[in-house]
Amino acid sequence: MSAAPKIKVLIVDDSAVVRDVLVRELQKHPRIEVIGTAPDPYVARDKLLRLSPDVMTLDVEMPRMDGITFLRKVMEHHPIPTIVVSSLTPKGGEVAMEALAIGAVDVLCKPGAAYTVGDLIPILIEQILAASQADMRKVKSALVRSEAPIRRALTRTTNRIVAVGASTGGTAAIEAFLRPIEANCPPIAIVQHMPPGFTKSFAERLNRECAMEVREAVDNDLLNPGIALVAPGNWHMVLRRSGAQYRVSLHQGERKHYQRPAVDELFESVAEFAGVNAVGVILTGMGADGAEGLSKMRSAGARTIAQDEATSVVWGMPGEAVKRGAAEFVLPIRSISEKVLDLINHGGA
């Protein structure tokens, strides 16, 4: 059997040092071939057309044309799975969220004082492998705004909880899931694979766009009705029971599936501390993170949902959950919110 073709990568960064290091390190991976580099969007545009890469990494702070303007043009005329490189600053976080809203499939911390290039290579490799599987037609579809809020009285929010996990393509999927839900929602705990520095901007964006309060979690945060907590980058988030209340606890234990936060960490704790009072939702993403945890949730009596293949940018995580029998329901992203509210209200199929 012939080997799978290598993933062709174009690196766009104005730093010659960064370009050289990325080429050297990425070329060591047996499935990746760096077919070109570019110091600015004008050179990148020519190489996109000439070399037809499978994945592009894009620095958003560059001379001659900023990365966001370039990304808009790329997504309009020549959509390609793109990993955006951004700085660990409040402005960098906002720019990264804008890039994801345009159609980038993932974000990465720019190397610097906080993170060396060497630290980020394993993460970038995983992102490239995931991005190479992304269906850009589904990325575009996922960015379409959701419909009007689902209006219904929720009578069982006090002891119920919703746990959500996602990775590649997940920022748009999570927004599509949350936007139709009104402010009186059950508490929602969210793990999205995302580097530190960007989860706060992600939560702030969701808070602006959604009816419930959405914020980045801090250790010992209460999970009350009307609140959605997003696990901070580089921290696992787990559920704890405190009397009649739910709290979240943060820790920096070993990565699972190369990830911290990991969906399995959250789901397994929800299985233990919420059991039949929980609904678990696994959305688009590469790999198997969350499948085992969702299986444990279902065994503990929780209701479980996986996003279907037709609407997933990458049907890795939800597909693995379905394969293991962990998902009771397999639904398109636009139907998941309503199903969750039905299960919270009635507990029925």
C-alpha cells in the first residue's frame, strides 16, 4: 500500500528567523512538507496560486498588508485551511477571534517571551494535521448566523448541567449552539481546544453575541443557571459538587490527547459529579478527545449528543464518540440547542 501523500504547507511570516525554524522543525514530521514560505501577503498570494498548498500558517501582523485583510481576500477567492499566528495580547486575542470569524480553522500563539518556537511545534503539528482534514465548505456554512432564540420556559435548570467539548471548527460551532439559547439557560461548561491568551477573547466574543453570561472560568467558579464558563487555555477544567451547587476546578495536570484543556477531563468529572443530571455535547474536532468521557457520561445516565458528519468541519471527535456508542443522538449543529433544551426540560428522547 502506498504511503499517504504529504500535507503541503505554506508558511507566511515576516520574521525570517521564525520561517527558518518552522521549516526546519515541520520538515521533520513524516506527513508534512513545507512547500514554500512568504514574508508578506503579496508574496503569499503568488505562492498560493502557483504551489496550491493544503494548509497555510498566517502571521496576522505583517508589513504591506495586514493578515486579516489578506485572509478576507483568501477566503473569498481561494479558500484554504488556515492557522492564524497571533500575539498573546488583548489586541492579539481580538484579531485572532476576527480571523476565526472570517474562516481560519485554528489559532496559535506567536513565539516570543511567553512561548518559544520549540514549545509550540508539537501543537502546530497537531493543528496542521487537523486543518488538512477541514472541509472549507463546512467552515463557511458554520459561520452563518444562527436563527432566532428558542423561546421556552425552563423548569429544571437548578440541578442540571450541560458540558460541551470541541476542537477544530469549534469556535463557530459553539457560537451556533449558544446563540439560540435564552438567558435562563442551565449552567454550561465549555472546553474548546485553544491556546492560552485566546480563550478570554473567545469568551468575551460569545458574551457579546449570546443571551447568557459567558466568561473565561477561574478556579472555584460557581456554575449557576444563566452562566456558561469557558476553560482557560493551558488549564484543564473539571466539575465539582459543592452541596447543592456545581463549581469548576482548574489544574495543570498532564495533557490528554496532546491537549490542555482536554474535553475528556471535563466529561469524566461531569459523569462522576452530575451523572443523570447532565447533558453532554461533543462538537467538531480532530482526534478522539471527549469520546471516552462522553461514553462515561452516558454510562452514568447522562444524555449525550454528537454533531453529525455533514455539519462538522472535522468529524474526528464526534465520529469517534459515535463509533464507541457514546452518543445517544447524532444531530446537525442547528438542531443541537433545541434537543439539549428538550432533554433539560423533559429528559425524554
